[in-house]
Amino acid sequence: MTKRGVVALVSTLAALALLAPALTPAQQPPAAPHAMPGHGAPPGWTFTLPKGGPARGREAFVKFECYACHEVRGETFPAPTEKGKVGPELSVMGPLHEVDYFVESIVNPSRLIEKGKGYEAPDGSSKMPSYNDSMSVQELIDLAAYLKSLQPPAGAPAPGGPMRH
């Protein structure tokens, strides 16, 4: 391309850039689908998990051997046996927390750790192992639904009362 051709091309592109805002919507080229107006999150939007199945969640509890560290009063899981590998008793947790709390506790167990209960590793993180690479999203949702469905058995100490961990 000659010098005169380059100047003409640059001048044309500059003129188009200046005129583009003045074009009516019908004259403007369509935007990419991801850039179209109205496709953002609506005001007040919040993330919501689909409903999980507590029965399938109980199956996930067994599959991932959560009972190795967590007691669930009223259930017939094997009791935790390894000293130092113990998490909170879970039957009292259902009424205390929302499903989102259980999801976060599984996905990010170091987020909230009760201090002084033996749940912390020496570095301050949770002793609970990560299941993020082995648990499906559906298993996570179902497990959280199972944990939410738990109720303390009749006659069990009130939440915050004495309990064996």
C-alpha cells in the first residue's frame, strides 16, 4: 500500500470512529451476545443452591466416610476411632445453620474453626480434608441437605451443652 493509501485508510477509520456514536441503533453493527444490555444480574440477585436430597446426602456422608471424624447422634455410623481426627458432633447442627453454612464448611473448612476444640491443624487451618476434587456438586448439595435435616435425638443436650466429640 502506498503512503497515500495508508493516509486515506487512517482518515476513513478516524471518520468512522467519530461518526459511530451518531449512528442510530439500526445503523450500528450488532454487539457480541455477551455484551448486550439486560444480561447482567438483576438488582437484588443472590446465589441460590438447588434443593438437595437428604437421603442421597446420607449416602454421600457414608461414601466420603465423614463418620470417621464426625459423630451423628441417632445414626448407626461407626464411631470415630482415631484420636486427633475428630470434628464436631453433627446431630445438633441442623437447626443451628442454613444450608449455605454447611456448603461452605465442606468447601472451605478453614473459614470458621471453633478454637480450642482440637479441630485445628498446627498451622491454624482445619484438620478436615478437602473434598473439592473428589466430591461432585450434586453430592455437595445433597450432603448439605442431609446435614441441614439432622435433629438432635430426644433427650440430647441442648446446642452448646456438653457433648462428646
